[in-house]
Amino acid sequence: MPPVPEQGATPAERATPAEIRKKGGEGIVIRWLDGHASTFGARYLRGRCPCAQCVSETTGIRLVSEEHIPPGVAIEAARTVGNYALHFSFTDGHTTGIYSFEYLRRVCPCEVCA
Amino acid sequence: MTEMAITESRVLDALRSVMDPDLHRDIVSLNFIRNMRIEGETVSFDVNLTTPACPVKERLREQSRQAVLSGVPGVRDVRVNMTAEVRRPQAPETSRIRGVKNIVAVGSGKGGVGKSTVAANIAVSLARSGAKVGLLDADIYGPSIPIMMRSSGEPEIKDQVIQPVEAHGVKLMSMGYLSGEMPLIWRGPMAHKALQQSLLGVNWGELDYLVVDLPPGTGDVHLTLVQTVPVTGAVIVSTPQDVGLQISMKTLRMFQQTKVPILGILENMSYYICPHCGARDEIFGHGGVAHAAESLGVPLLGEIPLDSAIRKHSDTGTPVVLAEPDSSSARAFGEITGKLAQQISIQAFRSIPLTIIEE
């Protein structure tokens, strides 16, 4: 069971990572300042890429989602972007997404958040 | 009666009662006390603060002295030497500029609010306090820092690295240098590349603070800055006029969205003192910025008057804090710089290391 989010955490704390771990190419685990932990699989992340190729800039409709992504996709590299986001290079060659921490917290796949 | 010996641990215990007012911790657990020496009845030590521009330096010195004099029996004389070492926020080594401890962005909602003047005066004030300071003019629309700092000539390039120009004790780089006399007519990708080069391709050396004068508003340059380097925090310059203030809020929110802490907001052209009769006139209204700062929970760094001396010295290339250090405008800048340095120290202590642990 994922840890229960601490009561009284501010929205900023909820979306600020305390620790980021990359599990090889399989995915990442972010532990947030409020104590919550989110585990993201590579395919899950790739299917939620927020870039303009994956989400229409004019309509906001998602163009590329998880079902379009081959099951074996992995994270080749991950790096931080300034203070606010993560950038991933996926093994399918896609590298244009910048995942803000605020966005990552919003799409946390755990039972409590989903 | 046998007197208790004066020991280092007794002195440290006494100093635990002295609190840093910004970091809300005592100066012993903050590891500020250095080089303690006990000779007979005399105790001497350094208090190593987080910034040479600390506005409460003298208060902390006196409090430390009193704490030891009254808290440790047998001490007759206490010599406190105030030193400073600017701390850096924790950030991954790979993404920051080597040798640069803090990057401070100066932004505004619209043009013409005196952002560059403020950036130049803050940079020179920090340098005057003893800090190592750089100033990057990233305003591609109107790079004015070289004029305000009276730096002529262009930076040299050695081994493909730009050597910054030095003026008034501050290392300078302007994106205006990249095009000489020609205006910078750049589309997004060019501005992006030019800013990256101005940040990472410059031999800044060791800096405590790198002040970045941004273009007005929000745009490509801002995004590139926050995506290229971990910015310690941002200062928003506004005028009391409502329109300017409302637009400033957009810039403020952009920084918040990209997790750049807001170090504070300051009101420029706050009021006008008539040079003939001394009357104070609040041309653009007053108190708007203070009110906004309060409702947003953002520190108000201060208010700067509309003073022809500030304009005159900017135009002739010697910021007012150097040209007329005792003027009320220079003092306003000095106070703002102190408060800003405090906020930067607070952020450096608060920051969380943003590194990806590979497993």
C-alpha cells in the first residue's frame, strides 16, 4: 500500500520531490515532500508525454497515448530541467517531453491518486 | 571558590542562545562559529554568515559578544570577527554553471519599470559588500547594462570561452555584445542558443551571485533560463501603477510554475521627492506593491523613489550606489540588497537536492 499523504501539506510541497530514483530503464520512483511515493513505469510515462507532438497544441487532445507505445519501451536517460521538471529520452527515440513535477504528481498512477 | 575553566564547549553553549533571525536556528547549529581561541580571560571567534551583505551583521556581533560575556563565567573580553561565505543551494553538479553559487533572475511584467537600473544597482551593492558578483544582461530587446555600467569594448574570446568584461567590481556579460552595433533580431531558437552561450560559455570564475537581467514579460529567454540552470530565485520589479502591477503578476506566476522561488518584489518609481520644496508626491499611487506582496505571501524588498539622480547616474554609467552612496536612493538600494541577500541565504538552506539516483 502506498504511504498515506501527510495531512496539511501545501500544493507546492505535494509537487516537490524529496527523492528521485531511476530504476534502470524500467521507470522512476519519486518520493514527494509530503511523504507520498509515486512509481512510474517507462511505458506509462511515454504514453503521457506532454509535448506538442503527443498532445495537440490547438485542441489539447492527446494524439499519442499508452496504447500506441510498444510494451518494451524503456527510459534511456533522465535528467532534471531547471528546478521544476524531468526530461526523458525513451528507447523509441522520443525525447521532446518536459514533465513538470506538478504534472507528474497529477498523473501519479497509484490507487489512492488514480 | 574555584572558578570554572573557560572551555570551547561552554562558549558554544552560551552562543546557542543567539538565533539567526532569517534561518530561525541558532548560530552554533548553523555551524557559523569558526576559529575559536581562548587566551586567559579573552575569547575570540569568527561568526561566518551566509552573505557579506547581511543587514543584521552588527546586531549578531553584539548578541554573540553579550551571550559569551554573560553566559560564561570568567570571560572579560570577547572579540567577534564577522566573516561570510555565501552558501549555494543544493543542485546537481551537471546542470549548474561551475563556480557560480547562486543565480538570481530580475524580471518585470512590462518594460520601462527600471528593471535594468535595479539589476545594476543590486549587483554593484552586492559587490561593494565584498561578494563576488556577475551580471548577465539577457534583455535581448534592449540590452542597456553596458551603458549603465560604462563598460566599453567587447569581451575577448579565449579558447572558445567568452571572458567577461569587468566594471565597478562586477563581471559583465551582455547578450548585446553578441551582435555589436546591430540590433538583436532573433527568433526563439536563436535567443535560446545565445542565452545558453551567455550562461555556460562564459568564464565567470568563482561567483557568489550571478544577477540575470531578463527581458520584460515572459518569453523564450525566461524559459531557456529556467530550463538551462537551477535558478536560486527571482526578483520582480514593479511600479505602483495598477496596470504595471497586474502584468507583473504574470511574470511572478511564470516563475512559480517553473519552481523558481520568488525572493521578493520591489516597487520602483515609488514616490517623487520635489528637489525644490522636498514635498513627497506619489505620482503612480502608493502601496500597491506592498499590498500585493502581502496577499501573495512574497517578501516586499523595498521601495525606490523616482529620483533624477538614479536616472542621471545610470545614463553616465556609474550606478547611484557608487556615485552618491549616501543619498536616500542609494540607501534604499542598499536596504533592498541586504533583504535580497537574506532571502537568497534562506533559499540556499531550504533547497532540496534535485538529483536523479540511478539504480
